[in-house]
Amino acid sequence: MTDAPRIAIPYFTGNGHTRVLAEAVAKGAGGAALIDVENITDEDWQTLDAAEAILFATPTYMGSTAAGFDRFLEDASDRWPDLLWRDKIAGGMTVATYPSGDKLASLIRLAIYAAQMGMIWVGQAEIGAPVDPSKPGINAGGSWLGLTATSSRDKTQMVDADDLKTAHHFGTRIATATLRWRQG
């Protein structure tokens, strides 16, 4: 049996939506270290440095990543001169109020950041309805660069149920890609 991949999900959450999304991805991946970037510790940095995959998770605010997450990215860039995150699997996820919400801009920012860090970006691969009617609600936004979700109007739920199903699939994809990358 292959050891589970070491996956870390650094996240910023303004109202809890991004954490709920990250938890669904972690579950799909078979487990991941969730790291709240507002309370990051030296141990968290060690976890990130030891991870085989890092999935960036941030809300989209006004067409871009949240400032709280941007601070984390700036701090993490200290790893760039020595390419400490080189060849790690990377992916991104974001959640916003509207179905579009300009989430693609956030994913582009995260993908460029990962590329600058020498990481290997893995996007979304789930095809749902209307192309595959047997998967209603899966990847309903048709986002391929990464995982996008819409905050639910029902605040007891936080994120739309179909987006959480898609998140679970995304976590599985990341774990599979990480194991494949590990095996070379």
C-alpha cells in the first residue's frame, strides 16, 4: 500500500466559507494539514516545507485574493531564492458570493505564484452537467484552472452542497496527482 501523500492547505477565511471548502478538499484527499495563515506558526512553516503538495485557499474579494492571504504569499516568498517549494504539486481554490465573482482572477494569481515558486500546478478535471447529465451540480461553474465555489445563502451550510462534492473530487485528484508525481 502506498503511503498517503503529504498535503498542506494554507487558507485564509473571512467568514468561514474558505475553511469549509478546504475541509471538503482535505477529506477528498484522504487527509491534509489545514493551516490558518492568520495564525501560522513555525511548525506550520515546517509542515508546508515538508509537504508534497500545497493547495492555496482564499476567498475572492473584489476580484482578487484576500489581503490576509496575500500577506501569507509574501511571507512564503522567502522560500523562493532557495526554491524550497520547487516541484511540489500545487493547486488553488476560492469561494465568493456570486457564481462568477471574478474568481478566475484569484486562480490566475495563485497559479502564477506557484509557477514562480517552481511548483507543478494541477487544475480541476471534473466534467458535470450539462455535458455529463449524470453529474448534476459538479463543477457547475466550469472552472478548470482550479476549484471555485459559491458561498451559500444558507449560512448553516456556508458553501453550496454541489460545490462541496466538487471539492471532494478535487481533493482526490490532487492526492492522485501527488502520488503519480512521487512515483516519477
